[in-house]
Amino acid sequence: MQADTNAEARAIEWLIRQRDPLFDDWDGFADWLAENPAHNAIYESIASLDRDLDALPAAPPASVVIVPDAPRRPSRRAWFGGAMAAALVGAVSLSSLNPFGNENRIETAAGEHRTIALDDGSRIEINGASVVEIDKDRPRFARLESGEAMFHVVHRDNDPFVVETGDARIVDLGTAFNVVRRDRQTSVAVSEGIVLYNPDRDKVRLVAGKGIEARDGDRQPPVVRDVDVASIGGWRSGLLVYNGTPLAVVAEDLKRTAGMQVSIAPEAADLSFRGALIIDKNRSRTIADLAALSGTRAERQGEGWILTR
């Protein structure tokens, strides 16, 4: 069952990549198909579902903030361009983030993405519905109050970069890593290099391809788990990948990343989701994917949707 799930996720990844007009890894795709006779059938099943979803009626997209003149790359379903525009990707100066408030506190609205460049060359990509605080007196420090951010840190041997969130302290050893803060829980996933999680207490060392889920007050160090490097920070390009995640968490991610309002009916509250979601410009396609792959039914509810069993 796990092998089939991994193959389905890989098939979805190939399908997404092939939407890019510049895709040229056909040899790699052919090699993957040849690895297992089941791969071809799984890919064809996913592709068939994708074609069926194309026939669904469009719904007005959720309200998002768009950067004027944001670069877009055309594709069959405006995958990269539409996702990027809906996500609002833009590098901005610190002084322009909150012109009428505290310039050291960056707050994003649901569906809004920001990238800030720090003086040391590091940068922070901030997902929607998130709050990040920096300190002009501590240029190698950031605090994620809530939400999600991807950190790309310039390493300095004698001056580590520190990220705080909740009661956790994450120390960089030259890396790129994604942090999520929700409901007294912290998730960390490393895509490059190494980080130390709570070096003064838990002493958990995370290398590329590893992640943790930790809850405030846990007496034991969090268990290190394997993470697909390609999926870390996927929200930046509109790809969310899950492995047995509660639907409520998926709904929270959709609100943060795409500004989508998704509710879970009580009878579906115990369901989990395993697979990959594309944040499509047509939000109805995204919710249809989620419903089809989670065994639920999606119904319009005001400006959003509700998933029922």
C-alpha cells in the first residue's frame, strides 16, 4: 500500500512537471515507467483523472493579492504562472513591509506570499497568514510567531542563524529549511545542509531530507522522520504533498497558501489525506482533486467549500 501511495505521488509529480513547456526530462520519465510495470497504469489513471477534472465548471477564484507585473510562465493550465500570481511571490525591502507600523514585524494575509532579503544575504520566504519578527539589532535572528516560512541561510561558522518559534530554537549550520507553526506545534523540514533543533535541550540534528513534528511541552525529543526533499517548501510553487495528514490540517494549509476557505464536516473529521495537491488558478480544480483523492464530496459553502464524507 505504501509503495502504491509513493508511486501515485510520483506520478502526480511527473504530470505537474510535464505541464511546464520547458520540460525536457522525458528520458527520466521513461526510466521511471520502466522501473515497475505498475507505474504506467498508475500514471495513466492519474492523467485520466486530470483530464476528467478539466471538464468541471470553473468557479470564481478566491480573492488574492497580486503583485503588478509579476513574471508568469504560460502553460496548458497556466500552472506556474497562475499559481505564482495567485500566491503573490515578490522580493521586498524590509522598510516597505509595514510602512505604517513596526517594520520588524511582517504579517501576511491568507493567500499572500512575501520574500524578504536580509542584510547578511539570507532570505525568508513567508507563506500566507503568517507572522515573522526580525530584530535590527540581531541580524542573524528571526522568530516565526505563526504560520509558515522557508529560510535560506548564508552560513557563518562563528555566527549561526537562529530561528525561534513557540518554545523551540532552531540553529542553522548552513542550510535551507521550512518551518510551520500551528496550534502549539512546530514542524521542521530540511532541504539543504543541517540544522540543530533545541541544541540546549533536545539536541536533535536534522540533515537534508529529514524533518520533525514537535509539540510544546513534550518531554521527549521529537522523532526524526524522512521527508521528500522535492516537496519541502512546495507551497512556494503551489504544490502541497501529504502522507496521512488530517483533512483539517490540509484545509488550514489551503487557507494559508491560497486563501481558500475549506471546512470539514463532522462526519469527515476523522479522515486523513495522502497525496499531492496542485493550487490551480481555478480553485474548483484544487478542491475537486482533494475530494477525489480523500474519498469525500465537496460542496460550495458561501465563498468556500465544505467536505463531507
